[in-house]
Amino acid sequence: MKKYYAFILLFFPLCLLAQDILYYQAVADTTQNKLLKLEALDSVISKSFRKDNDTFIAYSQDYIALAKEIDSIEAAARKAMNLQYTLTAYKNNPRKAVTIINSVLSEKYKIKDSFLLGGLYLKRGGANYRLDFEKAIEDFDLAIDNFGQKDSVYVADAYLFRGQVYSNLGQFVPAGENYDQAYRYFEALKDYQYMAHAQQGNITMFSRNGFYEKAKEERDKLITKLEALNLQDFITTELYNQALDYRNQNKPQRTIDYLNKASNNITPKSKGTAIHVSIIAALVSEYSYLNQYTQATKNLKLLEGHARNLEQDQYAKLPYYDAKAKYANAFGDRNEALVYANKKLEAAKKLRFKEEIMASHLLLSEIQENLGDYKSSLANKKLYLAKKDSLFNTSSANSLAYYQTLYETEKKENELISKNANIQLLEKDNDAFKKFIFFISVALLLTFGLILLYRNQLHLKKKKTLQEEFSQELLVSQERERKRISKDLHDGLGQQLLVLKNKLISLGNTEAKEMVDATIEEVRTISRDLHPFQLQELGITKAIEHTITQIDENTTLFISSEIENIDNLFTPEQEVNIYRIVQESLSNTLKHANAEASKVSVKKLADKVVISIRDNGKGFEFTEKLKNIKTLGLKTLMERTRFLNGQMKVQSKKTDGTLLEFKFPY
């Protein structure tokens, strides 16, 4: 019976409350009297606040529209301010909150109350915190400018929130100044809850600059205070921040432990909010990093259950996209991982959140490396390192060390201001000194670099000269040896074969005589190939014509020619090399081109001779042939051309024939 009466006592007021709301909803939906409707809407809003968010949002929007219609702008402003938090924190729709506040601010000249005008900018800044950090700062600036003297608690809020935004942007000096201002306001108001908020901001700055031990020490103290004040949501945030610190220190198991602590500390009203989504997303990322598929998948399903609430919240999208990308990357779907990593980068850029932009480039680099796209991976790694260097520079760390000292010492306001002025002067002197050292270092590096470059060029030039001299000496030596062998064949073996031929004639052995004739002709051919004696007998022009005629008559290749007289333009050694170039080019055509026809052109110009050899063969890729260590033909042609101080040009495509063009100055 006790349980029965307890149930009646609990249930009956709830029924009355439900009937009460239904009554005012009916009035608001049916009455034509605008003032009566406004009162009914106000009653529904007050009774649904923190109980039925959908009803609260819908009737708040109706109230604002009606208040504007009857020119009660200040009443509309109050409801717009109250509505912002529900839309942003519980419905993850900050863009809608900004739109509603903008509709009220369009008539701000009718608002006389400084609390309302400053409050509208403060609330819009809170919504823009999830959309665009730069706009959020502008809103907090406007809030501070428009609040009056009696609004000091809200001015403190504006400083606090502005400090948070500057911290997220990596601008630690203005962040510390704003946290300092907020702390002083809250201390004067004896608002210990929000003093803890200011401390929370400073602890985050310690973390972001690598003072993890100091951050942990201060965070433990703060959590003790928060527990005494029964501020569960703040404790959740601190546990989550500590987990992020362990992630930055590459301690995955400690990260997971603190994320689970934060998750277990979530209150019913915080479920589905940005902090809750961030915790679940971080668990997905960490379990994916450890390749713990079951746990990662379990948390991903939880995360997907809240995904529909993230459409308008850029800030909440960051951990969501991060989790999706890392999960897909860890368990095989690299292309999907790339999509979500790019979405994360886009969201971070919209917010201008430097740390997350940096993290997005690193994530993209890892995924692209797994995909084998090393060029893009390297580009993103460079962007990550550049962002990292600019974000965590020495001056930021020095500034943070200063604020660490500033907040740990409990001095009076004038002492703090004095210290702030002194540190700024020191920073200016330090900056000037660092700039001087930087320029001196750059000058020394440039000087050293130029000396090194000059020495390197001299070495390369010397090496190239030696290589060219060796190649040329090798060609001369080769030609000399060919000439010797050719002469020995012609004068030695050739003469003996002639004697043998005459004896066979005297004996009347016709068949043997014909065999000796063929052998003599073959020896002469070999001798001519080894050294072109026709150069000395006929000249370079006739020697080239003779070679072309021989190939045309003795092979299936049809050769046409246009040859101008170039006799007596070159030294005997140069003529040998020119002849060899033509001979080797035609030989390459016969061996490799599978050509049906070829054309040889020799033109004498005012200061140079131009020789071109074209065929209609199968062509080749010049770069591939040149790299092939087994292919000596092209390399030999290039060396002979260099010996003549000439130029060699090759035009060739597969199935499109080849053109070799040589230009020799005389």
C-alpha cells in the first residue's frame, strides 16, 4: 500500500503538469488574442524547459515571431537568448540559433537594456563557437562592448569564452589574458563555479604546450574542487581533456581508461551532447588505433546513433569524422577513410581550428601512404609539420610559462599588471634578439651554402671534363687500333691470298680460285669496315655516298640521299668520326628499325654541316634506350658528336619512325 500511495503521489502531479501544458498549448494554438497567446506561449515554454526540448524549441520560435510582430523586441531577445543553449548543446544546431538571434539583432536599436543587447552577442558567440572561431571572437568583443557596469558576471563569461576560442586558435597570449580577466571578475563576484571554469581554460593551455605533468597536477586539484561543488558536467570535461593529454603522449591504454571514466560520468541531460559524442568518437579512434575491432565497432554503433544530431555542428563533426576515418583506415576501407579525413579537414578549416587542421593533414598523410599515394602523403606531411612549427613555437611556450607563474602566485592586481608589463617588454627584447640571431644564422647558412655550391660545381665540371677527355681518347685509340688491324688484313692476309690465287690460276684449279676470290672480297669488306681507307682516297663526301650505295645495293632497305660536298672542312680525325656517325646510324636502322626506306641528307651551311638520317621504321623511346646499359649505339653516337663539338637531336616515337639530326661546326 505504501508503494501504491507513493506511486499516486508521484504520478498525480505529473498528470496535472501534462494537463497544464496541454491546456496552455491549446490556448496558444487557438486564441486570436495576441497578448493572451503570448502569455500562453510563455507558460508552455517555462513548463517544457529542460523537460521537452522539441516543445520548448517550437514554442520559443513562435513566441519570438509573435513578440517581434507586436513590437516587443526585448521580450523576443530574452527568449532568443534562452533558446540558443538548447539548440546548440542538446540539438546540435548552432546555425539555427545564429539565424534566430540575427533576426532579433536586426532590430537592436529598439533594445535599451544593456544586459539583453550584450547577452544576444554573447549567445551568438556561443553558437558561432561551433561554427567559426573568428566570428565567435567578434561576437564576444561586441558582448563586452555592449554590457553595462551592472552586467559584470556576463562580461566575465565573455572573457572566459573568448579565452577558450583564442586557446583553440593557438593564440596563447590573448587566451591567457582573457582567462586572467575572467578569473578576476569571478573572484570579485565570489563565483567559485566559474572560477573553476577559468582554471579549466588555463589547464588546457598547459596541455596544448606540452606541460602535461603540470596540467595533470592542476587538473586533479580542479576535479577535487568540482566534486565538492557537485559539478558533474565539468568533471566529465576534465576527464575527457586528460584522456586527450594521454593520447598526445602516445599512451593509448591510459587514454582509453580516462575516456571510459568520462563516459561513465555522463549525466542523463548530457547524453547526445557534443562532449558525449566527442568521448564516444575518441573511444572509436583509440580502439581502432589498437586494432581492437569488437570494441571499436561497438562504440561506432553508439556514435552513429548520434550522427543525425551533428549536421549543423561543425565543432562536434571533428571528432565524428576523425573516428570514422580512423576506423575505416584501421579495418581496411582506405578510400572511405580518405573521404572522412577530407571532411574533417574541411570542418576544421571552417572553424579555423589550427590544431585540428594540423591533425587532419597528419591523418590524410597516413591514409594516403596506406593507399600508396606517396606524393600526396608527403605533401600533407609537410603541411602538418609547417602547421606544427607555426603553432607550437618558442614564443608561445615562453608565454605559457609566464602565465603558469602568473596563476600560481596569488598576488594583488597591481602586481599582476606590473608583471604583465615587464614580461611584454622582455618578450619584445627577446623577439629582437631572436630576429638578430635568425638573420645572422641565415646569412651564415647562405654563405656556407654558396661556398659548398661553388666547390660542388667545380668538382662536377672537373669530373665532366675528365670523363669527356677519357671518352674522346678511347674513341681515338679505338680508331687507331681499327686502322692497324685493317692495314694488317689488307697488306698481310690480303697479299698472301693474292699469291695463293695466282698459283691456283697457274694450276688451272678454277673452283678453288673462285673460293679464294670470295675470301679476298670478304677480307677487303672487313678491312673497309674497320677503317674507311676510301676517306683518304675519295674524300668524306664520296665515302658517305659509297657507304649509302653499298647498303642500298646489298640490303632490302631503299635509301635516297641529298648530299652536298663537305670535303676539306674538317680534319682527318673529324672526318673519320663523321663517317662513323653516318655508318653507325645506318647500321642501327638496318638492325633495329625494321624500316623499308631511309633518307640521308648532308647540307653545308654558312658555319656548320647538318646531317639528317630519317627512316620509316618502328621507332623507339629515346629515354628508355639511353638508360639501357646494354645499348651502346646511342651513347657512342653522343660521344662522337661531343668530340666534334656538335649537337645531336633525336625524334622518335614507337610506330612513327626515327629522325637523327647532327650539327657540326667548322
